Amino acid sequence: MSKCTHEALWVEADYYLSQIKSGKSAKSLSKEKGRHPTSVYRMIGAAKAFSKEDRKPELPHWWTYSELAPLMLIDKQYTKNIISIIIHDRLTQAQVREFIQQVKVDENRRNNALTKPMPKPTPKHTPIVADLNALSGNRWKFAETLKKYKDKGMCNQALATLMSCSYQTVTNWLRVIETFPPEYQFSNIPASYYITLMRADDPLQAAKYASENNLTLAEIRKLTKEGIPAKATAALSKARFTEYIDPDAVIQMKCELEAMRHEVEAANNEIEAITEVAQKLWVTNKHIERENRTYKSLCNTYLRELQRKVAR
């Protein structure tokens, strides 16, 4: 659809919206412009939901805006994420309609608190991104693709439809990719084993132990039930502790401790000097006190002698 057609349809939709606000009915506008009332209603909904700023970038098909209008009024950012997916994957109107319908179904399922997964729908079109087989068995790439579109706002059921797999498969691999960062995606452990490792009390350490010991699937199942052996747990704990030690931080801490030691020694030296001065002052004070007592005794003696002579 050309840019001119887009602009013309938006002008017409804005006109309908302004006329509705002024009191006219959709039926009268339908007769005025020769459009079906349903189309008029859809154009009014699009004009109401999408401001002029939200109309860029342009969708491949203008009437997709009317399909997205209800979602836009509920969650603007979520709808923008969907628009970016539509533009990136070049979805047709039929695919967009099916996608939106699946989103609504998934929302209703969550709102009704249904715990049972929705049955896998039969897609009417070729999967848009790539299904599991198309990724040549690269499960990590498959999981990364799921996470990429999940972060853009797609629900699990919509992902299952678009990726041509089951709802449970999407859920499992999203949990795996969110639990195991790249440094725990060991090449000697088949990716499918990680779904079993998810059941361990500490999945990351279980994956590391399984990689170091080249465990089979049966051994991994036993590991998730019985846990990592005590000796191995102690070794892993020690290794995990040493991983957190930063050599530069240790050197810096030693320097700080050495500086603190020098400061304490300097403070102790100052205290010793002050103590020595205090002792000297105490000795001087005692000497002065003794001299004062001697002078006082002499003064008393002279005073008595003087009083005696005056009395004669």
C-alpha cells in the first residue's frame, strides 16, 4: 500500500471521528461517503486509538490499524511491540488477524486462571520465524529466538503457533534459556538434557558437575533426584568461593590494611610521647608541691618568731 493511500485513509478516518464527535451517526456517514458501515466503524476505531505520532512507521496494510485498535487502547507499548514484529516479519493481514486472535485467546485464558495449557492450534500458514527443524536441531538458537520475541511482547501460545511447536515446548525452552546463561551452556552436554537439569535444586551447579563428569542422561536424572555428592558439593562450593575472589581486590585490601597498620603505629607513638610528657609534668608537679610545703613551713616559723618578739 502506497504512502498516498495511507495518508488518504487517515484523512478519511479522522474526518469520520470528528463527525461522530459532532453528533453524526456512522450510518449517515456511510451513506455520505459510500462506505459500508462496518468499514466506517473500523476507521473511527483506528483514528481514535492511533494518534498522529503513533502512525509511524507505517504498517504494510492500513486496515491492520483497525485490527490493532482495541489492543492499542488497552496497552500502548505492548501494541507497539506487536507493530515492530509485523513490520520486521512482514506479516500479511490474515497472519496479523490470526496472531491478534491468538493473543486475545491467551489473555482470556490467563484472566480466567486456567492452568491447563491451550491445545495446539493448526497453523494456516508457514511459520514466520523458523521452527525447530528449520533450525537444524540447534536448540540454543531456538531458545534464543523464543526469548527474543517473548521480550517483544509475544505470549507463549502465539509463539507456539508461529514457531509450529507445542505450548509446553515453548514454556520449557523459555525456562531453560532464562535459567542457564551462556557460560553454563556446556558443549559436551546435549541441549535437550538441560530440561532435565531444570529439576535440580541448584540447576547451575548441577550443569557444571554434569559437564565436568560427562554424565549421561540417566546419570543426570539420578543427579536431579539425589543431588550432587557431598564431596563434589564441597569442591564446587570451594571453587565457587574462589571464583568470587578478585585478585586486584585482595591486593588493594592488603595495601589498605598496611596503611591502617602504619596509622595505628603512628597513633601509638603519639600516645607514648604524650604519656612521657604527662609523666614529666607529674614529677615536676610533685616537686613543686614539696617546695611549697617547705616554704610554707619556713613562713610559719618566721611568723611565730616575729610574734614572740613583739610580745616582749
